[in-house]
Amino acid sequence: MDALLAALADPARWRLVGLLAERPRSVGVLAQLAEARQPQTTKHLQTLERAGVVTSQRTGRRRIYALSPGPLRDLAAALGTLADIAEQAGGPRATYDRYGIGLRAERLAADATGWADGRSFRFLRSLKGRPGLVWRHLTDASLLARWWTPDDLRVSEIVFEARPGGRVVQEYRDAEDTDGSDLIAGRAEGLVDDVRPGERLTYRLSPLLPDGSLAFTAHVALDLRTTDAGTDLDVHWRITDSTVDSADFVAGIEIGFGQCLERLAAILAAEPQGNDDNDAVNDNHDNHGNDIGDSTPGTDSATDTNTNSTTGTDTRSKR
């Protein structure tokens, strides 16, 4: 395939392919039609023949070249497969396009400081697992790192101190940036406001702009309610302190945090279900803070020296 693509990449050779698609032709005629010198045309035809695109045979004093459709059909099939993958319903490209539509709309709306203040988002999920298990996944850094990021990103640093006034830090990178050499995709910092284990958690989280200033403040409230099937999670986002430059972040909230919750639901669905609801809440209540940071060389991680640290994002919305 590489030889085929290299052969077809040259505009002069592509012109010859088009001429041979009409009918077999001699070198001399091809050179005339392509308005090129015959030696040059011969070299191009030889390259195409080595790649399997054309065949030739001598007829008297002339060499006649003809197109071989098979390799072109194989290439067309391969390109078609790539296009089908990109266009799959609900796939990454569809998410990219959806975000682009929202991004353009939010940038038009962001005409002054405070433009998004009062905007709210609500997310409802019915989760498998009792409130204690869900609570742990909402407040334990090692568990948060598994789900608190959209599909195409990974957590590179996370701090969550599950107590009033406790710190919240979330930093993320591209999921395929394994060595940390790419720029971080985003970072947000905030504080915990209210902690009622197994029932309610509220915190403030502010995405940081490239210069380190705050894009906006998200006031996030998570309420848990026991159901026969597990736990209903009701999440409210409310925006304040929005800056003109926060449009890129706001545009990604619905998609990004929605993906996070879908990942959380999948993780909980795969968890063994036990009767340790109270223990899960009490264990987490005693652990007031934990911190996970990227250990990749060259990664800057602002870790808290008062907490245990273990090795554990184009700036988009802090979801």
C-alpha cells in the first residue's frame, strides 16, 4: 500500500493514471497528451508499474501501457473503511463535530465579562451500586482518576480532599500522551463546600486559562438517593465569574461531563455489589484528602506535601 500511495502522490503520475483509465496507450502518445518529455514519462510509467498500478507489453516498436484496476479498488476499499470509521454514529468524529457547533455558538455569545453567569447544567444518572460505593467513586482520588475525564483524555494529576474547605485539583492530558511531552489539555482548581457522606457533595471548580487566570467558577452539587436498583445521582452545575475567554470551556461541559458520568456508570456496573455501604462511606469520611499525580518526567505537578502522593488537557472545558 505504501508503494501504491507513493506512486499516486505525484501529480504527473496521477495524470497518466487518468489517461490510462480511458484506454491503453503508448509511451509516445501519453507523453504528448501529458505535455511532458518522453524520457520523463517513461520513468513515471515504470514507477507506476513497480507499484502494480499499470502493466505494459511491447507491440512491434511501441510499448503499450494499460491500467490495472485491482490495486485502485483495494485502495478505494481501504479509504472507504477509514471514512466509515470516522463517520460511525456517535463516534469520536461525531463528538468533535457536536463540540464544534457548540464552540462557535458560545464564542459568539461571549461578548463581555459575566456573559455565562447563571448558566446551569443538570445531569441525572441511575447508577448500579449503593450510595456508599458511589460516594467513594466521587471522593477517592484513585477512583476519581478512573472516570473523571472525557473519553479522549486521561487524568495526570488529581487532588480531592473530601472535607469542607478541602482542595480540589484536576489536571488532564490526551489519553495517548503517555510520556507527557504534549501540552496539558486542561487544569482546574477549587474547594470543597459541603460534605454529607452518602448523601450530598458540593464544591467549586475553576478551569485555568493558559495565563493561569480563572476562566469561570463552576458550582457543582451532587445529590445521591437510594433506589431499589442502586443510586440515583443528580448533578447540578452553575456558572459564575465567567470571562470572555471561557467560551471554549463552557462549550464542552455538557459533552465532557456527560462522558465522565457514562464512564462512571460503566465502572460501577462492573463492580462486585456487596453490603459494605456504611463501611464505604465511613472509610472515605476518615480519609480527608488524597492526591494522585503524573510521574512522567517533565510533568509539573503541584502536589500537597500534607497528603500522600502516588503515581497516578488545546484547552477545552473542565468537565
